Amino acid sequence: MKTAILPTNHEVFFERDHFIVSKTDLKGRITYVNRAFCRVAGYDEKDLIGAPHSIVRHPDMPRSVFKFMWDRILEGHEVFAYVKNMTRTGDHYWVFAHVTPSFDTAGNFLAFHSNRRAPDRRVLSETIFPLYAALLKTEKAAANAKDGLAASYRQFIEIVQSRARSYDELVFSL
């Protein structure tokens, strides 16, 4: 059972040449993690296997970004995104994630696979931090979580469209 963890302001860093890898089933339960994932997140493999991947979701991460990611993944696309995750102790770490669906030979979804690497700090400070802060502000300003997500999602899409022809173009231009 997951206990409530209050995030701290401590950031965990990992080497640029290391990759955090995980796989989940269709319900988002973790089926595989590599050592780098365990080390950075502060969990043992036995704590993670079978747990929902949201075990590392940081509350400062805009829900609209996850909605966009899941919409794209469930359409069969791979997604690259900057994500703030939370460690077992409540500290945090940033990743540049590459999330892909896995399919069987008939084209049916089997699972999801994610490789994460250390993000470019300049991109985080110049683009991602202000963008995510604005999205969170919109989410929190709404009367309820559903309205907040909808407003933040619209804002996210408008920002992407104002800066690039597509989300992928925007992410790869950073």
C-alpha cells in the first residue's frame, strides 16, 4: 500500500549517459524496471513490480500533460515529454521520457515501454518550468479538478499550436 509522501524541494540527478527504463501492462502496472529506475526513484524492484506507474507521479506535474501523453499513446503514437517524477522519499527528478506502446502481430496493444534520460537543464529552466507552472495555475484556478484539467488542456494545445505546427516539432525544437 502506498503511503502519503509529502514532496520536498530536493532534486535528484542522474548521469546523462544512464537511462531509466520501465514497462507496464495495459492498466499501467509496472512489469519491468531497470536498476537505474530503482536507484533514482529510491525503490527496490520488489516495491515497483505490480505497482501503478503513478507511484512516481509528482503532484507538481500538470495533469494536462499526462492527458496529452495518454491520448497520443492510445492513438498508437510514441511520445517524448519532459516529466517531473517523485522519489520514494518525496524528492524529485526530471526526465526526458520516450513512451511507446507495444503491439502484438495483429496490432493490438500489449503494453507500454518508457525510456527516460536526463533532460537538458536549459530547456527545463527556459521552457518547461514556466510552461508547467502556467498549466498548474490554470488547473488550480478552476472550480473542480475536471474543469481544471479541461482548461489546462486547452491552454496546453493553444501554446503548442502558437509555437509549432505540431507537438513533436515543438519538443524537438527545444
